[in-house]
Amino acid sequence: MSDHMKYAQTGKSLPISLLRTRELIMENVRPMLARHDVTEQQWRVLRVVSELGASDASTISDQACILPPSLSRIFKTLIEKGYLQAVKNISDGRRTVVDLSPAGHHFLDLVQPESTAIFDDLRDAVGHDRWEQLVALLSDIRQDLKASR
């Protein structure tokens, strides 16, 4: 048996299983994002900033799972669209943070019912309890892996 045959089958590989599941979920989300003229990455940034409030780039990068070089471009685009605003950090005037603008709040309020309906349908398809268990399990795994570093 060659060394490459020692790998788990891709159907049993956690990274590949997660990616395949993400793609199935995103097949349902992408048309909504296209209708509202935002990319997946822009959407993640808007969602993260809406949850965190005014935040610095490194925090948003971490929470939205976007590399810093890409985040700079996304910030620029979202500021140009009027959805984000750059503000000076109150505690450290040398640092800039971004926050949702009033137009950004309006945009998220506009898209929220459609997004909620999509995820309600997805939850219904797999079962609410299973969905919540999976989200909780993945959260626990992330915490465990961070703690083991």
C-alpha cells in the first residue's frame, strides 16, 4: 500500500466534509447576496461589524475569517457603498476602527428577513435540534483547538 492510500477517504475527511457542507449552504445564500450586490466576504464583514460594533481590522479579520490584505479592499468597497464608516478609536486616536453607517444598518435591516427565511429553510431541512447541536459542537471544537495551541 502506498503512503497516499493511508489518507482517510475524502468523504470521511473533516476539512473536506466541512467545505462540502459550506458549499451546499452557500448555494442557498449566494443568490440573495447577488440580488443585493454584496460578496460573501463583504456580507461576513457587515455581519461581524453589526455584532461587534466599532472594531479594529484585526478583530474583524479574525471574526470574519478574512485575511488582512483582503480586508483592506473590502473595507474600501463597503465604505464607498456607504455601508461602513471609518472612525478614530476613542482610546487610541492613532488607530482607526470601522463601524456600520446608518446606510449599513438600513441595508442589514432590508436583507435580514430574506436571510432569516433562507436559514429557517435550511434548519428545517436538517432539523432544528441537529442544526443547533452541530453549531454548538463546532464551537466547542474551535475552543478546544485554540486551548491546545
